[in-house]
Amino acid sequence: MEKEKIFIDPYDDLGYAKLDLHREKRKGFPEVVFCEGKTESQILKIAARFTQVSTRIMFTRVGTKLAQALKKRYKKGHYYEDARVFFIGSKKRGKGLITVLTGGTADIPVAEEAAVTAEIMGSKVERIYDVGVAGLHRILAFRKKVQKARVLIVVAGMDGVLASVAGGLFSKPIIAVPTSIGYGLSLKGIAPLLTMLNSCAPGVAVVNIDNGFGAGYIASIINHL
């Protein structure tokens, strides 16, 4: 009967948003609110409805002003500024290990979105930042640490080669995230995206440009298998 109800009454229609109230029952984690393009009023109303049915609510792409509005209403909520994530609820105890690597310091905001997402979903996360191929010896210095992870998230802009290098060095599944960081013909992330998609190193899967959330979500699912 419970399974039937999930499909009979699958969402709450607010007019401008149809809220998937049963996603946690189907997927193990509630619907995540992508905030870009939504008004503050819409987001606050969405938050109010979700808090009635869930103890965990995650918002992505949250600017400082919106974070202040959410914090004013939800005192126990936490804003992860670098990741631009606002979370209401408590994190689950971290399991397994996901390691997040970046090519450069400029890739950290996308990497933090991935890392925080994975942590909120109950994964233990280690961060190793600024180990790009311009100084290849840097990632080699961390090889023992990296091998302890169950999943790697590799975040890189510019040429995006770090994902292929990691795929050739390490035996772990890799979620590659191209970023929009780079000059001219990096084309706002298209160049590293194509590099990662054309990787000859096996075991590298790719998400969309700047999609740290997607990488963290997938990595956490793999980590919990």
C-alpha cells in the first residue's frame, strides 16, 4: 500500500514548483533544491513545505543573500560558503572514503560542492587540492593516501588532463568534473569536458561542466555500495 501511495500522490504542486515529497523513499535521499533562477520567495516557500515532510533539506547554488534569508528562518541550518550549499538537518556519520582532487586552487568551489554533497549524503571525504599536471610530482606525493579511497572525484579546468592521469595511476573509479576555469579556447569548460570524455584511461566517468553536486551524489552512491 505504501509503494502504491508513492506513485498515486508523487508530488505537491505549488504552481511554480512540483515538489517530489517521496524521493527519499525511492532514492534514499530527498529532493535537492537548485536555487539558481528561483526567487527568494519561491525558495523560502519550497523550504517551508519540505521541512514539513523531511528532516534533511539541501539547497545548491546558494548566494550569500539567499543564505542569510534561509539562516534567518532556519537557525540550525548551515551555509557552506565555498560550496554555495545550504543544508538543514544533521549529516549522517561518514562511511567509506571519497577523495576529491583538484587541478588548481581556482577549481576548489566546484570541488567543495562535490565534497559537501558527499558528506551530507553520509560519506567520509578527504580533500587534496592543487595537484594539477603542471607539477605532476604533487599528486605522486599523495599516492598512498589516494589509494585508500573507494572513489575519486577529479575536478579540473584548463586542459582537464588530471582525470586521465589519475585514471592511469590509480585503480579506483573516477568521477571527472570539468570546470569553466581557463583562458580563451577552454571555452568555459568545453575543452576540459572533451578531454575527459576522450580519456584513454579506463574507469573515468564524466559529469557536466561545474557539476560538483552531480559528482558528489554519484560518488556517494558508489561509496555506499
